[in-house]
Amino acid sequence: MTDRPIDALDKAKGKKVYIRLKNGEEITGLLKALDLHLNLWLEDVEIVGDNKRKINVLLIRGDNVLYASPV
């Protein structure tokens, strides 16, 4: 059976991922958990861009995700 795209992220738990949100923000962080709605729990987060910041823990609601990829 062919893997679904969400399976690639599920295999990336505990590893660094790259997330792009619909508002244009780009985020990298350690993926701790996700669900079928693509709600994501990240740790050691870095928000990339003009206003670069670091955050310890970030929860992202799945409907804000444009795309996500293991790094």
C-alpha cells in the first residue's frame, strides 16, 4: 500500500520539520506529535523571516498549514 503524505510526517516525529503557514510564516522545529487534522506540536521552534524568533513550544492548528516537510 502507498504511504499517505501524513505518514511521511508521522515518521518524522522526533526530527526537525519545516512548516509554511498560509499567512506566509516559515517555521522549523522538532516535531513531537501530530493528528489527522495536521495539528502539530513542535518544540525548539524557530520562526524564520524578517521577525526571526525562537519559541520553546508551539502548537499549530492544522487549517493554518500550507505545507509541511521533514528536513
